[in-house]
Amino acid sequence: MLLVAWLAAVPWTRQRAVSAWRRGRLRRRWDRACRFAGLATVNDRIPRIVRHREVPAGDRLMVRVPKGSERAELEEAAERVAAVLRVRQIRITRDVERADLAHVDVVRRDPFDGTDPRMPARLPWPWRDRRQVSLWDPVPVAVDDMGDTITLSLPGRHVLIGGEPEAGKSTALSAVLAAGALDPNVRLIGLDAKRLELALWRPVFDRLVFNNMGDAIDTLDELIGEMDRRYEHLEQAGRRSWRPSDGPLYLVPIDELRFYTACEDRKAREAFNARAIDLAARGRAAGDDPRARDAEAEHGRGAVQLPGSAGGAVGDALLNAGCLRHDSGRGLGHQRLQRRRDRHQHARRGVAAGRRRPSPAVQELLPE
């Protein structure tokens, strides 16, 4: 009796005891739900929980399906399992390495409705109390719909941040900048046409350029020169990628990228675009990491706003200039895309009037 009272009085033991009781209760209810849903095999085996973690929206499980069964059967019975567990939803995804394992999200509540004390209205950044971090480690940038932290590995990737007004672009950019500022082995070079977002971080930047196209082009020239020197170092070392011991990383955030890529001065615009393409295409392995945050994303027109990329595809997106459009300054790729659209519209009018038949290439691009 005294032992039970002591366990209940000490906070950390009480929390662990409550967590163990919840895990056991979930396992018993899961087993019962699988049997009610008809997931038991001929040998009376059911999917078993092998890993369990509590998150603000509910539980995240790793489940092993029994021999003779498959993940698709569990996915088909997800609604029946959710009904027995009396939860909002059951989401199931396959493990990328093993076919007998499935990742199961048990959604019990909305983590953003303000009722869960673990998810306050203002979420503190997980690294807020750290004195020093490494940009080679995954950086926490957001939370998913389960209330779990989402991290982003920055070295070797380009990042494009876009969205509607008030969508949180500045918050996402601030998380990346804060991580770079806390790493002593990172050089911050920024371009901010609006002179607002990055200006607040001026003390941590090694160089910061505002709405001056000449300074922006000179900055990209310096980065390309550093990139070439690093590739010479990699060639002499017989390696393909940059390592932390080779030198600092360069983090290059660009705010309001369309100002530079769609500048009214044609020569300055073309000079900036050519250097941005070179830096985005070749800078990844050399440790030069461009990040782009554009203003409002255009909806309904399929516009891609810039040279930046998610997953390192910015260089390819820029080279395929027909996929880019800038409506205000008639920037990179607009004329080529507009000519292609005009040809397709003319071909459709011709087909409707019965005057001529479009070529096979145009037929593939026309809607059914």
C-alpha cells in the first residue's frame, strides 16, 4: 500500500504508470477491434502492435500483420476498427522496408482545437533553449495533422516556401533562419526585396541585399566563385559531396524572389536568372544552399513562381522555363508558355470549326 502511494505521489513515476496503463488498454481494445472486424486468420492470428507512441491527436502505432494476411486487408477494415475503438479515423500506410509492417495513426481528436494542453495556441520552437545547433541535423519546422513535429534536412536540398497570405511562410522561414543563426559553421547570405522579413535578422547575416539588382547579381557572382573553388577542392579530394569538416555551409534565403526574376530591366533580369540557375543547379553538392520564399501563390493558373525547389528540383524547373510564369513583369518563361497556349487554343478552334485536324503532338495536349 505504501509503495502504491509513493508511486502515485512522485510525478515521473505516476506519469509512467499512467502511460503503461494506457498502452495496455489500447492493446486490449485493438485486439478486440481486429477480431470484430474479421481480421483473424485461420490460425486465429491478428495484427499485433509492436510499437506505440502517444501524440497530441491520438496514437501512432507500428503493427505487424500475421502470416497469411496483408496490409491491404487491414486498410479495408480501417472503418470497422475505428468504429469499435470509437475514434475519429484510422489511417494506415505501408512500411517502406518491410511488407509485414504497417504504420497506423489512431486519430482521436483535432490537435489544433485548443483543448489539448500539449498543443497550445502558440507552439514554442523545439530548439528555442539551445545555445548551439548543427545545420547538418534535421531542423524542426512544423507540426503535422497528428500534432507530431516535422523536421527538414537542409544540406543538399533546395527549399521553396509558398502559400496564401497569412499561411505561415514567414514562420517557416524564421525556423530555417534561426537554425542557421545558431550554427557557428554556417554563413548566411540573404536577398530581401521587400526589406522586411530578413531585415529583422540583419545582426546574424554575413551579407544582406535588398531591392538592388546590381548588388544581388554581385552577391550571386561571389557565391558562384565560392562554389567553383569548392568543386576544385572536391576534385582534388576525390569526393562528390561536401562534409562538415571541409568548411562552412552557405545558407542563402531569398524573400520575394519574383522581384529579381521578373525585374523590368531585361538585362538585369536575364543576368540574375542565369546566375540563379547556375547556383541552383550546381550549388547543392558544394554546400551552397539556396532557399526561396515567394509571396502569395497563384491559384487557378498553375503558376510556379520562381527558381527555388523542394527536393532539389529547382534547377530543373528553371531550365524548363515553359513551366514558369510571372504575370506582372512578364518574366522568365512567360512568352514561351503564352505562345504554346495560343497554338493550342488556335488548334481547338480549328477542330471545332472542322477546318483542319491538329498534329498528333497537339492532340495529346488537348483535353478529352
